[in-house]
Amino acid sequence: MTLHYIDIAIVAAYVIGVLLLGFYLSSKASKNLESYFLGGNQLPWYYLGLSNASGMFDISGTMWTVGILFVYGLKSAWLPWLWPVWNQVFVFVYLAIWMRRSNVMTGAEWITFRFGDGRGAKLSHIIIVVFAVISVLGFIAYFFEGIGKYSTTILPWDLGFEVFGFQVDSAKSYALIICGLTSLYTIKGGMHSVVATEVMQFVVMTIACIGVGVVAYNTVDVASLNQIVPTGWKNLFFGWNLDLDWSGTPFPQVDSKIAKDGFDLFGLLFILMVLKGILASTAGPVPSYDMQRILATKTPAEAAKMSFLTICVLYLPRYFMIIGFAVLALVHMGPEITAMGDVIDFEQVLPMAINKFLPVGLKGLMLAGFLAAFMGTFAAFVNSAPAYIVNDIYKKYINPKATDKRLVHYSILSSLLLVVVGIIFGFNAGSLNQLILWLSSALYGGYVAANVLKWVWWRFTGMGYFWGMLFGLIASTIKLFFFPEYVDIFVFPVILLFSMVGCIIGTYLQPLTNREQVKEFYKRTKPWGFWKPIQEEVLAENPDFIPNKDFKRDSFNVVVGVIWQMAQVVIPIYFMLRENTEMIVWCAILILTSALLKKYWWNNLKNL
């Protein structure tokens, strides 16, 4: 890629601006652990919401979304339900409120708040710490590999070098520089620097998204697009089968990708996505940057508003850019894509589109935007995991009387250690890929059942949590090594069943030994669910206690919120495709669902 000096200046100005802002705010992070990891619970919720959105705006996710939109058209709007993307709806409707009431610092510390200090609670505490740290190491390695490959494609300089007989290629050099710069302000400034720089990064990314969308809208002729895509590509809804046939188009090789993905039985896929999505969303956020921002808010109501804002600002501009790149590739990059052969490399399509279609200035802004997307996500992970090492291991088990100065000092050291180890993994990504996949897939596979029950079932114990996670881990590992050919979502019910069996067995291994802690959790968190025995005891001790009777209202708000979020996904797609009738319908749906959320959710936050 050739870069004009204006584009280079824009990227350089962005990097310098991020570093200066991060270091300027670093003095606020040195007071104590709460200041370093949670910003002292003094950061405004709208800053945290923008920061959270920035952390979710990653390069790899954008590449994947452009790819599935290219292949599946409007039906690709359903595929992020695999995560599911609407877990954020569950979070802002009620989970953020429940979680923030704990007044803890980390997800592992929350486990102690839920289960107490018994043996089962300690085992659960340890497995969550392991989950958090290993996940972050895997993501650092993943980001390191991804940003290196991306940088060599978009930047024109060869930075390869040799040291002590070891050859460092250009991709690794770029990755080292960018990860090093991001780590500088993240480790130095803690949460204050991370949030401030991510707000700045989100502004850059949003401007870049709008710019790309405008270029695509003015460049792509919809009539030409209609001649390229297969029948059904522009239909959002579906039957039991996918029924997309690319064989008569300029890109027949896309059919092989559909077959490899295993998504032809789209109706069955949708049912399983909804099943998994409800359970995974009810389980709550995994212990990473999303949970950290919830715990960093001032109040439970602000935690809910923060998660709501994340959705408000993320989807419309992001999908405006995503559909822009997809239609540009479909209409104007036929020769380049055909030259790739049987397998289309969407990681190459995006930088080629940037180079081919974006004018001087916007190209630099787009590069700065993607750099911001990487730095925001990388910084969020680097800032979240050390809290588990320092607060949940060192302070809890090694030195409970450590001074604030020492704890902050060790937090900086642990951040640096995690970055170094993660980068080492990144250098050896080829040999360690299987290990990283095993750890992340197994741990995530065992997460759902135990983390649903911890919210809704009074009898659930720390031992049940530990054995549920462990059984899920074993089931996921067996799937990974012995049945790799099966799509993960189709095996999910089996893994869920194994994990649920572990939860039940572990729970009934012994009587409920920490009844007082369970009552304290119930009184402070106020969850709905199967809490009747504990509720009766709490009411007997405190007749003024008001139980949570909002299950129906929360369920209604969740359904409305999922539709509200989907509207923000499809509106920019319909706008780009000039499907004006559908766009107007979904705009009306967005307005209606917004009004319903205002009446039945937002207005009730003042009562918290």
C-alpha cells in the first residue's frame, strides 16, 4: 500500500495524541487498586460506555463481520447471535444492576461475595482467576498475531531484522511496536488512561466508519450489485435451509465456505443460537473488560446506563462501515478476489479496499481508526487481568496487609508480565495455537450452566460451581480433540448437559454451609429466581425488605431490547442497499422499541 504524507501524518498525530493523553492522566492511577483498576468509581457512566464500545470494536471482529456479510447477505445479521451479541441487552436491563450492587473489584472477588470463604468457594474463586488470566494471555497472543499481519498489509515499510541469529519478520516488528506503545499508557495510567484514550479512539473510529460508508454509498451501483449476488442474499428471513447458491455468480468459491461453516441448516442453527444465547446471556459477562467497566461505575443505575450506551453508539456506525466494505468488494474487486483462487482471504480484501477506494486523508483516518480499534481492545484486556493476580491472589492469599503503594506497584509489574508472556505466545502462535484454542474453548464451554445457576438458585454452592465448570471443561475438551469436525453450536446442548450434571452433583455433595453469606448476597443483590427459602428467612429477620418481583418486566424489556439492537444492525445495511421500504419499517421499529425501553426500563432506574 502506498501512503500519502498526509495519511502518515494523521496516523502519527493519532498515536502521539493517545500517548500524551494516557501519560497526562497516569497520576490519577497511583492512589490505590480501586483507582488503578476501577478509576476510583468516579468515572462518568457515559465515558465508560464509550470506552466499553471502543473495546468491542476490534479489527478481527470487523474482518469476520465483513466476511459473513459478503457470503450470507442480510442473513448474516443473525450470525453474531452465536456469541450472542445481545448479551449486552441482558446486562443493561438487569444484570449490570445486580453485579454493581456487590461493590467488588473483580469477577473472582464476586465469587467470594456469592459463595463465601469455604472450600468450594475457594475452588470456584481459583478457577475464575485461571479463566481470566489464561483468556487474557490467549487474546494478547491473538491480537499480537492479528495486528502484525494487518500492519504488513497496510503499511509500506519493511521492518524485519535479525538479533542474536533470530529472525524477526516485519509482521512481528509492527506488532511489537504497536503492542509496546499501547502497553505504555495502559500500564502507566491504569483505568483512567484506558478510558480516556478509548473515548478518543471511539471518536476516531466513528468518523472513519461514516467516511467509509459515504464513499461506498456514492461509489456502488445497486443495479450492478443485484447482478452479482445470488437470489435470497438480500432477504433477512429464512426457512429451514439457507438456500443460497453462489454457483452462477462471479464468486462460485463462496459455496465451499458455506459448506465449511456448516450453516446450511439455518433453521436449526437459529434455534440453537437462541437457546445458547438466552443461557449465555443469563450467565452474565465473563470476567474481562466488560465486567470491569460495570464494576467501575458509581452506582447500579449508572452501570445499567453504561451498558445501554455501549449498544447505542456501537452498531449504527460500525455496520455502516461493514456494509460499505462488503459492497465495495462485491462490485469493484472481482479481479482481485478471483485471483485468490478457491479460498477468499477477507483479511486481504479489507486493506485492498482501503487502498483502492479511500481518498487521501480518509485513508489515513481509516488506518488510525483500525489502529484505534486494536489499541482499545488490547488496552482493555491488559488492564483487566492484573486485578485478578494482585487483588485475588497476592492480596487475598499472600499479603492481605499490603500497602496501596505496593499493590499498585505489583499491578504495574503483573501487567507488564502478562504482556510479555502474551507476546511470547504470539511469537510462537503456530506451535501454541492448539494449546490456546484448548484453553479458551474448554473454559468458555464450561461457563454457562454454573454461571446461570449462581444468579437464580438459592441452593447452588461453590462446590457446585466448581464441578459444573470442570465438567463443562472436560466435555469441551473431548469435543475439541475427538470431534473437531462438528460445528461448536451443534454440540452445545451436550456440553451444557455435562456441565449441568456437574453443577447438581457438586451442589448436593454437602449441605448448604454458608447460609448467612447466601442471605447477605440475596439482600444486597436482590435477584429474582428460585430464592423462596432464603427470601422467607430474610423477611423474617427484616420485614421491611422488598423482594424483586420484576421478572416479567425484565423479560419484556429483554425481548424489546433484542429487537431494538437488531434494528440498529439492519438499518445501515438496508440504507446502503437502497431497500427504502424495509429501512423505513425498521426505523419505525427502532423508534417504537426505544419508546418502550424509555417507559418500562429507563424510567424505573430512578427507583434504584
